[in-house]
Amino acid sequence: MKMSNLYAPTLKEDPAEAELASHRLMLRAGMIRKQAAGLYSYLPLAWRSLRKIEDIVRDEMDAAGGQELLMPIMVDAQVWRESGRYNVYGPELMRISDRHEREFVLGPTHEETVTDLIKNELKSYKQLPVNLYQIQDKFRDEMRPRFGLMRGREFIMKDGYSFNATQESLQETYDDMKQAYANICERCGLKALPVVADSGQIGGDTSVEFMALADAGEAALVYCDACGYAADDEAASTQVAVTEGPGDGTLQKVHTPGLTTIKEVAEFFEFPENGTRKALALIDVEGNPVVAIVPGDHELNDCKAEHLFGEGFHLMTDEELEQYGLCKGFIGPVNLPEGIRLVCDVTLRDSKQWACGANEVDYHFTGACPGRDFEPDAWEDLITVVAGDPCPHCGAPLAGARGIEVSQVFQLGPKYSEAMGATFADENGEEKPFLMGCYGVGVSRTLAASVEQHHDENGIIWPVSIAPYEVSIMPLDPTIPECAEVCDRLTAELCEAGIEVIVDDRDIRPGVKFADNDLMGFPYQIVLGKRGLKNGTVELKDRATGEREDVAIDEVASKVADLVISQRR
Amino acid sequence: MKMSNLYAPTLKEDPAEAELASHRLMLRAGMIRKQAAGLYSYLPLAWRSLRKIEDIVRDEMDAAGGQELLMPIMVDAQVWRESGRYNVYGPELMRISDRHEREFVLGPTHEETVTDLIKNELKSYKQLPVNLYQIQDKFRDEMRPRFGLMRGREFIMKDGYSFNATQESLQETYDDMKQAYANICERCGLKALPVVADSGQIGGDTSVEFMALADAGEAALVYCDACGYAADDEAASTQVAVTEGPGDGTLQKVHTPGLTTIKEVAEFFEFPENGTRKALALIDVEGNPVVAIVPGDHELNDCKAEHLFGEGFHLMTDEELEQYGLCKGFIGPVNLPEGIRLVCDVTLRDSKQWACGANEVDYHFTGACPGRDFEPDAWEDLITVVAGDPCPHCGAPLAGARGIEVSQVFQLGPKYSEAMGATFADENGEEKPFLMGCYGVGVSRTLAASVEQHHDENGIIWPVSIAPYEVSIMPLDPTIPECAEVCDRLTAELCEAGIEVIVDDRDIRPGVKFADNDLMGFPYQIVLGKRGLKNGTVELKDRATGEREDVAIDEVASKVADLVISQRR
């Protein structure tokens, strides 16, 4: 390919709307263009990289027993009604009517379509498991589309679905998919962690997200270097930890006038915040009052609270606090008014000496002991885990990071098959709903995540496996016959070796060439300069390390080919 | 691939809804399934074939200087307003609003999007030509979606667009595309003709459709075996032909009581129908009366008439005939009442002796001569050409056929660039609108057209180049160790040779295996039977010819590999 022919309009200035490196650099490198909010065109360079990611995904899916197909983007609303999602999915679901006023959705995900597809065609346990996938444009009408390809309204996804006869078989497929997903990240050059995830709107029991580590990531996560545990902050748990408060083992009421925050109370007792207890008064989704107690140095986790108290629970208003006889800033587990459910964080179970509100204005207790001074109605996992908390598996301190969710595997179980009446005959001839798994890879998001992980101040640094071209050749003065001749020869040699080459044949200043090639991030760059050519050498630059060396013209093609091929995955 | 794992639910019976062979056979072979009217899922076998077609298209596009990209499916309605198509496209255009009530369309074609994309980025004639394409799901809300993949509401299309500085350059790109399109048909195994086409809603001047010849085709076309001319019946023309009527060179009024049809008149004069003249009285779109005269054995062509008389012209009602003084059944060019425009078909220009209505009840003229007895206001191309008419280029008789439009190339000129203000600076620094071409391939329709051309009563007969698998191996009794062993060995040998193999390892009766493999249409089938194995042979079947031969086990893999590789394109 000649760069004079390539459609890749570069920008000299950083576009104002781009906050993230991936967004900014792909716009500047002429790889993407916005058509409307959250809707991007992938120009030739980006499209080449995306196709490589797709091929890696295909390769791993096929190796793991997946079969590729393609379902329609337009999905009859009827099947979304059957599954029950049509009315609960909310405004992110794009809805459309045809000329006969029949309702459709633009599939954000295809559980319903695929279940409807195999229903009455897969009939016996003997045909199972079946694992089907597609790579397709997906639609979600985000409230605030942003960050370029990171959060678009139309994006490329690989979505796969398995149909299994038994939980054991589902677990096997799920584990295979998890391994395939780890391979995909690795082959795309992404440093990613498989983290325990909340399963969100899709539903089901068990799920892992692959998080590409990046400061710009929207998700907060914790991980354990010792044992490999990782979880996003919506789902992470920690160990039971004994975090005692001040005191001598007896319950003492202490006058703490005006001290309503954890910080003030901890300072008053000259004790770390984790010895205090934070109390949150809330109304669950059925309208019942609850007091939740967490360690003073942790926060109540919204996602966990939603699971326990229902989507739509809320913190009590001042009026509600008064109605239930609770004193703002001094709520605690001891002497709680009648009729209020007491739920304590499970990490506190072994702790016998709590500093907590006394349910009396301007008073706290120290030495409050569960089982003796109060009796929780339940011990539950309530808190948002933070860096430094002990790993739930091995106890080593967890590290914190930010990540970009690039893929996710779920065990759905019979959620969709039951709702849609999709069954098979088991070994005893009994009709049973399929156990399903679903498996998604954000293909266009993987591209953006890769740029987040691989760039510097000059531009993108593509991993060889997903680079739009593996090598660029820059003849600095193509009008000199010798320069053009060497350029043609190296191009031919590299193409012969199966290397993807782009030649920057544009008649522009060398500085602009260097800048554009760095911006576009080709992994290896061969510079043909006048002085080198006289000595029979060219300059070879490694984009990732920035290292340059002079290499004999006769040797450079085979040297570069070896380097490239060793890094293909 | 093992067929026991393949997701391809076959049907024993012909599905009632399928009229066309391609629809019926792809349903029966478990290749496609309907999700809703005009919306199909492509199951793994069909998807493999489609990907091969896509790759052939890519290969030809890239070789012709095309660059692949991907634009969003959702297109901001604003750009369709700019081009003027938003309001004229009609109900086939699928419209959707987002959560902020902003209007979008699901692109049926992307002239607006691509023009908007390059606008202000392509700036100089030096950057031209640029030729961009994508392969994408397209949407058209057909009134009556039918015939399976042939006329769907969501379908796969390759759409490409060129931006050129001069008409000469546009013509060059257009010619290259035309050649690439011929190559695509040929490589996909399609017998197709490039026919002169009407440019329809897309607009523009010059266009050719590639028609795959098939009895089931929706389009009627004519072609010339002598010189290669071909055209669809909306656009075909013919030569000026001297088709004289009866008579001695003088104008004679003849009493023809009650003879109002061409057939009756021709019989009365004992003369062929082409010697008579058919008159059609109509009102053009501006409300003016017109009489159109065509040879008695031809029809007025609706499409040509629309171009001449405006979309919405109509044949006169009895009341209108009376109002303008015309006698139904006896209308002709001589003595036409004042104020009626007379337009005659151009093929009649050299004919001096017409048999035609006399504009008087129960009378015809013979020997009517243009220039002497009447003066047409215009000679125009009015008729629908039929088989047997002389070729407009060489005069040889045209043949008739039916075809499936699989692809089309257009010269759009400045239609979109002018409307949308997309300009470049020419050599003199003057701003000019781009000259554009657009080039479409119906990818999913090509698949269906291929089945229409390649099938028999037993099923599909895939050309090797787009077969889902090139070879199937049928071990008739996989439980016999020797059979399984030979099967594994042949599979390994063929895979080693790069051949795509599917093994029908299902534990079913041989007859069902034979039937399914023929239905699915794998080009070469290797049957491992008990008797042959004893003699060291297997049976090799050529699906296209039906020929079978016994081949030594040691030789069959290399023989089949040679056959397959020679037929890849």
C-alpha cells in the first residue's frame, strides 16, 4: 500500500472533544471519524486492525468448539416480550416499527433471537452442547455516548451463546470460553484481568469480566498479586477481619457532642476509622426500614445493596429518620427502635468491641459486642472493597486498579429458555429447559483499549498482532532513483515474506513523515536516507522501544520479517 | 468439522412458504432460518459460503484500488435531508428516533454518509481518485419481502463509492469496477450478463447491472449473442426497423367495422401485426394529452414512458377520450384532433406505409406515410424490446432471458456532492463538486443466485469457490475400526493439503447420509463403504456431474486436492 493512496486524513491538532488517548489518537491518525454522537466510521487503518481482532476472536472461538453464524440486527419485539425484557430494558433499547406498524428492536444482545432460533430444532440431549457465535454491529442508545469507541451507540461485538444439558456441561463450556477469552486478550496484546463481576441486566449466576488495565478505565477493580483473585468493585468481596474499636470489653456510653462523622468520632477516640462503625438507615424496596452497619473506613456498596434491599431502595430522608425514631449522626446497632431490621457487614462478625452510635443525640457507645449488646438480623456482604483489604481467598492485601471491560462470560442457566419455553428431551425423555451461557467480546472496544495501553506522547504503538500494517518504509527522497529503487526492492522482499507493508511515498518533509508514522503507530519503520544509502544501509526503528539502528540494505528485510513473525500471535 | 457437531438442522419436507429453489433448498439444508418477514439468520453453512463471497469481493475491490472501511448503519437523518432523499425515498426507508427524539435512518445505501465523511477532508484534486467500500447489513422495508434471501428487509451488501476529479477519471474507475464485478461473478461461479440498466432512485447517468441468468429471476432482459449487448427490459433499445404495412403507397381509408384490436386488424388485412400501428392515448404528468404510436407487435414501455411523460402519466379514461375527440379502438396519427401531441416510436421512422386507426369510428387507414399524411411532434424510444428484435448495436436478433440483479455500477456524477456542498480544489484552485460513482454487490443475494443456477432435484451443487466445505467424507459404518481409521487418515491428509473437509460421522442410515450430503451440496464426496475398504478403495463422487468412481485409498486425497485446488478462483 502506498500512503499517497491511503485514505487516512491526519489531524495536526488534538481534537477538543477527545478526553481519552484512544479517542484523541485514533481521530488524529485518521482512523476514525464521528458521524453523530456515539456513531463512528472506521476508516481503512482502523478497519484493518478491527479485522485482525475479529480474526483472532474467530480463531479462538472455533478452537473452543464455537460455530459462527449471523442473526438479523432487527429483532421482532415479540421474542423480547416473551423473555420479559422488552419492558424492563429501558431507553437504551433502540425500538423501531416497520411500515405495517410491527415493532422491532435493534439487538443490543441476542439471547432472545438465538433461543428462538434453536427452539424446536435442538430437541435432544444428544445434540448438546451447541455453542453459536456471531460478530455484529450492536446498538445501545447510551444516555451519554462518549470516549470515542469506548462507549458508542453502535459498536462491534462478538456475542456467543451455548446450550447445555447439564450444569456440569455448562461449567465446562464456560471454562473453555474463559480460557479462550484470556487467549484473545493475550493475542491482541492486552494486559487484562479476569474479574468476578456482577451479572447486571443479563441475569444469571456466575460471570467474569475481562478488564484491560488502564488509568482511563471506567471500572474500579481490586486484584491479588499472590493468588490471582480479581473482582470489580461492584462484586469484590474480602475476608472477615477483626477490626476492634477502643475500650476494655465493656459497653460504655460516651458523650460525643456534635460528632456526627466517622472522621470526628475516630479522632475523638484517638483510634483508626476502621474501629468505628458506620450506620446507614434506609428504606428497602418494599418500604421497610433497615439499618446497615459497615466498618467506618468502608462504603456501602450500591450494587450489593440493590441485591439485598431491592432495586429502588433509598437512604432515609430526615423526615423518615424522625418517623422511625433515629437520630441522624448517632445511629447504631444497640438500642435500635423496634421494627427496624439490622443488617451488619459480614467482615465484622468476629469483632467484639465496636465504637458506634448510641441511638441518642450526642452519644456513642464503645465496646459494643454483637450477641451480648445487640443481635443482628443478618450478616451480609455489604461493603465496597478497597485496595489494602485482604484477599477473600488468600488474605494477602488486594491492589487497586482501573480497567476497561473488554469482554464478559456469563452462566445464564435456564433464565431465557424457561421464559421462552425452549426445551430438550433429556436421557429419560423428560423435557427440560436448556442451560445457557453467553459470552461477549467488545471488538471495537478492544481496539480502543489496546490504544489506551499502547501509546506515548507521539502516538499509537500497535502490537504487531493487530497493527494495520506491520512495517512502514519511508523513502525520504523518492525522487532520487537509488532511493526509489531500494524502496521497491525492500517492499518486494517484505511482501514476498508475507509482511504487511505500507510505503510512505508522499512528497512531504521528513519531519512530517516521521511524525505521521509514529502517530499511526506502525511497529517497525524503515527509513531510507541519503547518507545511509551511500553506505548501503537503512535505519530501522522499533516504534515500541524507540530504538534505531543502521542495518545493511541486504539484511533488513529478513531481519524485520523475523522480528514481525516472532510477534504475531 | 464433524457433522455430528454442526448446527445445520435439515428438513425432510419442502417448506410450504418457499417458492424458489434457493429459498427451499437453503431452508431444507439447514442453512437459513426466518426470524420474521424478510429477516433471516444465516446458519453456519450459509455463513461460511457468505464469508467466501465477501472475501472474493474484497480481493477484487482491493485489486481495483478500493479501500475497505465501515460506516455506521444508523445515519443521521440530517444528511438525508441535505441530499433531498429523506422525503422522497418513501416507506422503504426505515426511520428511527433516539432517546432525544433525534431522527436517524437505517442506511439502505450510504451515498450521503460517505459524502459527509470525506467532505472537508478530501480537499485537492491531488488526493483523487479515492475509492472506498464497505460490506455491511443494509435495510429496506420491502412491501412484500419474499423469496428467502432474494428480497429481504435486512441483507448483506458491498457498497462502494468513488470520488473523482474529472469525467475521464470517473469513467476509468467505473470501467475498472465493471471489470472487477465481472470477475466477482465469474469467481463465484455465476453466469451473469452486464446489462444496461435504468438508474432508478439512485439517480445519475450511466449504469450497468450484472444479471445472473435464472428462470426464477424477477427481471426480464434481452441480450445479443453476436456482439455481447445486453439490457434489462426497462432500458433495452433496438434498431430502426422498416416494418411496412399493406398497401400501394397511397393513403386509403378502409371500413373496419368493430375491429378495435391489433389482432383483429392484422387478420382483416391478412398482414403481420408489425405492419399495423398501436396508438395509446394518455395524459402526461402536466395534464396535456398525448398520442403515442408503437409497432403493433410491441408494448409501450412504462419506464421509458415515465421518463418522457413524467412519473404519474396515465392512459386516458373513456371520458378523457371523449373530451379530446378520440375514438376508442380507432386512434391513429392522421387527422388527429388539434392540441394533441403526437409521439411516435423511433423504430418506425423509416417506415412509409402504416396501417393505423383513422380517428373515425369503424375506419382504419392503410398506406399512411409520415411527413406526407401527418407530422409527428417527436420520434422517441417508446417500446419494450422483446426477443427477436434486432440488436441496437449489430442488428443480430436479440435473445430473451430472465435474471437476478446481483450487482450494479453507477456513474452518479455531481448529484450528491452538489446537493451536500462537497467540493475539491481543481488544478486552477477552483472549487468543484466531486464526480462520484457508486458500486453495489448484493452479497447475500449472490449466494441465493448461485443456488438458483447450481442445483438439481436432490439439492444444492456448490461451485468449489463458495462451497461451505469443499469435500465431505462419509464413513458408512464409523463403528468399524478400519473405517474410522481410514476416515481419520483421509481427513488428516486433506487438511494437510489445505482442503476444507467435513466428516459425516453421524450414526444414521447410509441413505440419509447420501441425501443430506447431496442436499448440502458439497462438491466432492468420499464414501467409505465396507466392500471398498476390503479392496483398499473408496468411492469418490462428483456432486456436479453425479459421476462416481472407485479410487485407491492411498490416492484419493491427492486426487481430490488437485480437483478442488484447480477449481478455486
